[in-house]
Amino acid sequence: MQPNDFKASASGRCVRADRNYYAFVPNPLPPALTPDWALAKLVSDADRALSELSGISRQLPHPQILMPSYVRREAVLSSRIENTQAGMEDLFAYEIDESNQRTSDVKEVANYVKALLYGIKRLKELPICNRLIRELHTILMEDVRGGQAFPGEYRTTQNWIGPPGCSLADATYVPPPVNEMQEALSALEKYVNEDTKEPALVKCAFLHYQFEAIHPFVDGNGRIGRLLITLYLCSHGALSEPLLYLSEFIERYRDDYYRLLLAVSQKGSWREWIEFFLRGVTIQANSALEQATCLITLNQSYREKLGKKRVPEAALRLVDHIFANPLVIPAKLASEWEMSFPTIMKGVERLAELGILEETTHKQRNRVYRASEVVAMLTKGA
């Protein structure tokens, strides 16, 4: 890392951490950012899109129908930024039978899902803080590559960012040394939980940059940083449920994402980063809303197909269930729902007769049924 590249920055300072390298220490938040009408419009557009997305839950027979699949989508796309090769269908298959997967990639994605769901639940007891962040990291890194890199513990040595195989001296970016890292994390925790004048979405963009600039873990910083976006928006009421998959936008414009984060450190280019972040929120909230509308329409069409007379007890419940879990193992579902296997099968068979479910294994036992239309809609683009 060349200190001259950071001379124009108002976002932090370079320190000589050793004879052989420099590191960057970000200034405490918030930065000096002068708002104007153009920025106010971007904030307004993003707020409105998030509000409409949050309101979609009021159109659902059960608000939890969409949330599991949206969380999975965010997990798949956030992990893909780190070059993890696992898709939505891989994750569906893993969740119904973990023994079927021979790749660690899908385990990494599954861990992201667990961490995000854990974080949403934990927010009822804890604010976003260093304790919660370490807990999330423990879940994220369990039994995966990089899992030996001190899960749940902030680093005690220097790390760096750069091309594969580069040395510390040749790195593109070197986060703060350990002592400065600890001070920066304490300041970030305080900032996140205090009342400030900036809008929640702008503050969220500040938070994401700052966490990535501090880079407090040996591995998993990118995924934790993106996970914190969703948790922050939910904790501050900008989202009623974790229905935003912002990582799709970040993955699509990955080069811009990394370039703009680095530009904040090198040049203090906060405005460009905030604009990128707000546009991403607007685009992805609108995309999620469009998909949710299609899924609701499909759910309603399935209910109409079932009709109102002689509907098996499990059938209507299955119609909602397949939008959260489009692969169904009747024997497993009977145990989870505490229903008899014949009761579950009556519902499955009705949905199969209507073409909503199809049996995919052609086995006598442990059959798997697939809601193909739902799978196609949920996996589009992911």
C-alpha cells in the first residue's frame, strides 16, 4: 500500500505500522458530507422503495411466506461475491438432506442463512454491537474453509487486501493495526447506536464502509459487512422483514463496489459511494417488490385451483409452505408439522394432481416433491 495514494483522503490517515508497510486508520464516523437536493432525492427514492417492499407483507396470507427464500437469495449472492459457487437449488437440496452435498460452498451459503436469521432474532435482545458481530461470525465460519481462522474472534495480527498471492508490502489496502482496529471498532459501535442527524440509509452506507475499512476478522469480513446492512435496516424500521437482497446489485457491479470503497479511503469520495449505495437499495427493493408480486399472484392461483370443497387438511398449508421451501419430503414434513404421514400425503397428492408438485426421485421411500414453478421464480438470476 502506497501512502501517497491516500494523501488526499479526509476519511482517515496512513500510519507506518512496520518498517515494511503502511496501514490505513479510518476516522470516526460521521464524515463531513454536505447534503443537497440531488442526494435528498436519492434518499427519498430509496426510502419509498423500501417502504413499498415492507408493505408487501400485508398482502400475504402469512407474512413469513417470502422471507426464507429472500434470505436465501441474499446468502447465495453475497457468498458469490467471495467466489462461492452454489446456487439456490443447491441450497434447497442441502436443507432437505445435508448428506447429499459434497461441496463446502453450499455449506458456506447455508451458514450465511443461519447467521442472518440468528441476527434478526438476536436484535430483540441486543443492539448491533461487537458482541453480536462476533456471534454472527462464529455461525458464518462454522465447518467451512476459513473456519480455522478464529471464528468469532477479532484478529490479533495484521491482514491485508490485494491480488491473489500478494504480500503485505504489495497490498492494495492494509486495514488498521490491531490497537487502532480495536479503537475503531469501539467508536463504530458507539456511532451505530447513538441518535444522529443523517437518514438511516446514509448511516447504513457509512456503517458498511467503516466495517470493511476496519476489516476486523481474518476471514469473512465481506459477508459480515453485507449481512450488517440487512440487520441495520431491520433494526431501524427501514425494513419490516429481511426482504432486500442488495448483494445482487453489489455482485453485478462488483468492480465498482470495490473501487468506490477504496476511493473513500484514498480520496474521501463519500458522495460517490453514498450515491452507489442508495441507487442499489432502490433498484433491488423494486426488483424484490416485483418478484414478491409475482409470487403472491402465483400463490393465489394455487389457492384458486384447490377450490373450497374437500380440500385435504395439509393442502392449503402446503401451498404456503412451498414458497418458503419448494422441495418437499413428506416423511420429514410429517415429523416437523406433527401430522400423520397419510395426512401429509393427501395434501401432496392433491397438489401433484393439480400440477403444482412433481415427484422427482421415482423412489418408493423418502420421495422428494418439487414445486417447479416456484423454484423457477425464486432462482431467476440467482
